[in-house]
Amino acid sequence: MMATTDTTNAWTKELVQSHAITAVLIEMYTLPFYLTVMTSIVLPEQEDQSTEAIFTNNVYKTILSVCIEEMLHLQLAANLCLALDIDASKIFQKPSYGQHIPYLAPYDPATMGPTIPNQTALLAGALGPFNELTLKTMLDIETPKEFDSSLDHTTPQYPYATIGQMYDALMQGILEVEKERPVFGWSTTHQQVLFTCGENYTQNALRINQTIASLGDAQQAINLICGQGEGIAQPDLPEPPYVEEQFPVEELYRFYPTVKQGSGYSDPEPDDPAALNGYSHYGRFLWIKNRIDQRNWPQTYSTSTSESLTPTQSAALHDLQAGFDTFFDTLIAMWSGGSAKTFFPEMLKLKSLPENCWKAGVIPQW
């Protein structure tokens, strides 16, 4: 699908705001998708130290590390919306999987060329267990913008083949709208700062302003989102076959700090694999893909083939959907200034709910 130019042929405040809302929708899209895939994995017994068990645990932790960073991205994108004068009631939308996402389109190698590696459906995936299809979808979602066709974002041109290109356009749109005079309010009222590190941390990736009060703050936030998701922007495409080392994250934007303990260093979060914090989301999923081709896939929960749900399955789905509704309402309240909760623990509460669906034999539906 070729890129089209907006009929106005110029960026407007409203078009920039629409892009910013879509950015939040995309971040909201990834969280349930990745959590659904991750919780479908049957974790081995704690005492199992076999090669297969260690690999299964590493796959699970790798996907979880991406989920946690997506929560940070959701926070930054929502903060950007407030800075761009968007009312909190309009920021958050629930994702519909397999449905159209504004400004993004599936990539068709037959019509757009071979630059994006085997990508067939950006943000068009169906919820499911960890398998070849969902892993490929996760790679599609995190495809680096360098694989996209080059677009001149000084005028509105879309659809975009990658999320990174959409973020590039969003930033360029902000610059174009404010080129001659201030247009956006850049208010920090009700913006959230939820990712903090204690004094014992020896390094901290969040050496940027989590609140967005200026063009510079917006650029840093977008750089972090794209840098963690896709990796350092590269002037030349890397050579295939692709490996995780080709998609690093700049030191400034690495999220997981290390804690000095005695003479060594350890990961402050037991759930988060510090070994992969230098690779982008695309690189981490490549890490899984390149190793899974050489061994057995982790075991996942089986699902019932019956068309009717059992009471246990219905209850598990109800709990998940009720929990997601509560989480969604909490987000709106937080960014409206009406809640003192923090969405990090609220999101982590959701981790057990899709797992309960899988254990009941039904695919989670958010």
C-alpha cells in the first residue's frame, strides 16, 4: 500500500492530536497481546534446571521485560497527550485485535518491496498462545522504522508500515504546527511519573523527563519509546540473517538498571532478565526466534475444542474482562487527576488473569 498525503497537505493541531491518541492505542494494544502470549507458556517446576526448563523461563522473562517497558511507553504517550491539550477522557481506547488501527496498514511485500523482512500483518494479529504465528506478529509489531519506506513527514503522509515511522511523523507534525508560534499548552498537570529507581541503583535508564513540558521532552520520550522498541536508528539496514546484536538500545534509554551488591551486580527485579536490557524489543524477539529454531518450543496450555464454555471458563473470562475494565477506568481517573493509584501494580495484577483463562482451557479475551 503506497503512502498517501493528507488532503490538507499540512499538519494541523487536530491531526497531531489524533496521531498522539493512536500512539496510546498502540501501546495499549501491545500489553494484552504480549501478556496473552506470555501467560500461555507452562512454566517448569522451580527445581527443574534442565536445558528445556531454563530456555522456557528465559522466553517467559524476555516477553515480560518487553511488557514492562510497554507500560513505560504507555505512560509517556499518555503524558504527551496531556501536553498536547488532549482531554484525559479521549486518551485511552480499548484495543480490538485484528481490526484497523488509524494511520497504520499491513505491509504487503508484493507491492512495497522486500525491505521489511517477511512482514505480512502489522497490528492485525489474533490473540493466541505462544507459537510461530504470535511470535511473528510480535516481530511485525516491533519492526524497526529503517525497514519502512522513507517518507517526508514535513507533510502528512500515511499509512505507515512501522510504528517507528508513525512516531517520527508525530514528532515532525508537532514541530510543523509550532514552527511559527506556540500552539500546544504543554501542561504537566496530572501527568504521571511512575517509573522510579532507588538510591542504590548504580545506573538508571530513565535519565529523561517522564513529564513532558516542552518540545525537547517530547523528542526524548519518543526517542526512548522507539529506541527501546526497535533499537538505535541506523543509517544503513543491517545484513540478514538478523540477530539481536544488530538492534541495540542506547545506554541512555536502557530501562533496567543494576544494583551493586558487594563486589558484583544483580538484577533488581527477579522477573526481568537484565541480560537482554541492551537489546530492543525487536532484538529480544529475534533472540527467541533464532534460538527456538534449534530446540523444542516451550509447552503451552491446551484449549478446549468445544464451542460452549464451561462454568470455569466463563468465570475466568469474566474475571479477566472485569479486571481489564477496572484497569482501564483507573487509567482515565489517574490522568484526570481523580485517582492516587499507580498503574504499574494495577497492570501487574492483570498478569494472573489471562493465565487463569489458559489454565481453564480458553483463550483470554480482553
